[in-house]
Amino acid sequence: AQSVTQLGSHVSVSEGALVLLRCNYSSSVPPYLFWYVQYPNQGLQLLLKYTSAATLVKGINGFEAEFKKSETSFHLTKPSAHMSDAAEYFCAVSGSNQFYFGTGTSLTVIP
Amino acid sequence: DAGVIQSPRHEVTEMGQEVTLRCKPISGHNSLFWYRQTMMRGLELLIYFNNNVPIDDSGMPEDRFSAKMPNASFSTLKIQPSEPRDSAVYFCASRPAGGPNTGELFFGEGSRLTVL
């Protein structure tokens, strides 16, 4: 069975600071992992995905994530936070024709 | 290309009324998912279809909920009778044909349901 755990339901960073959102996965098979972003009153939008190619995945809006099998992690990072990054972020793993989402991390950017 | 289209975007109804939410997936996608999102429970998978066939409806909360996919371009989620605890944002998402474990989900904008 597949699952993901997001550590920290709320993260606050200052504008210009590093963004780090944590995600750990559990999977009995090579996982396919995703990060989604949800802005207020909108649907979920794909940020990036890992499908067993390069372990460092670059996404939209300057975000990237690194797949670390030894740590079963897929943390999301961005070097410098912008005010527009304030949103809810979801980690997800795909398997068995289903998607399994984490509980989400709300990112606040402080000016 | 149009994305996943959901209607209505907002629905306010009274307890006991029937509610029907609609979804048009992206053309060519063969999997469709219905999710419910609330502050308390987060994002919950209600049901998903593969090639118009319901594969897993274990997330459907009660018999008051039903979902259909009569063809590849249309799905409905019905609540009858509705209750205040059904108030939530309901999302539809579709996934393209191909490797089942690689394709991402494409989400609609959601239908915000308020049951008074």
C-alpha cells in the first residue's frame, strides 16, 4: 500500500527566505510522487512530479523536490519565497490506479 | 484545450433537497475521480472510475451519495437527501490514459456546496 505523510500542517517563512515543505512516503513498489499547490478558492494544480527519472525534479514557479530513497522522502524546496507562494501544498503518491494525498501544508509568507 | 469543467461552482440548498454536481473530464482521459474537501477532514477520495466503470466507491460516505459516469465525457455526483454535514468543496479530477501509476491528476475548480 502507498501513503504519504506531510510533516507540519502550517509553515511560515519570511519573504526571500528558503521554503522547505516535508513529505515522506511509504510504498512497496517504486513510487510515483507528486506535489500539488492549491490557491484559495481554486482547484489543485500540479507543481512537479517524480516518475523514476532524475532524482532532482524541477517544477513550476521555481520549486523543486529531491527524491531520496534512503530517507523515503520527497521534500519540496524553493530558494526564495515570494508573497504569491502563500497557498496549501499537497504531496501525493500514485499507485494501484489510485492517488493518495497527504493532509496538506499551509504556507504563509511574511513580508 | 479545456480543462476539467465542473458545475455548478457554488450551490446553496436546504437540508433534504437533492443536489447534483456535474463534471466534464478532459477529452481523452480515461480515469475520473471525485474528491471532497473540508477543513476538518482534508481531501477525501469518494469514488473513481476507469473507462466509465466505478472501480472503488469505498469512500462514498453513505447511501445518500451516488455517482455515475454514463459516458467518457460526463459524470455526476448526487446527494439525496442532503444534510448540513455534506457542506464542502467537491472536486472532480481526470487522468490521461496510459501507465496508471505515472499520470498526474488534472483538477477542476471545484463545486462549493452549502447545505443549510
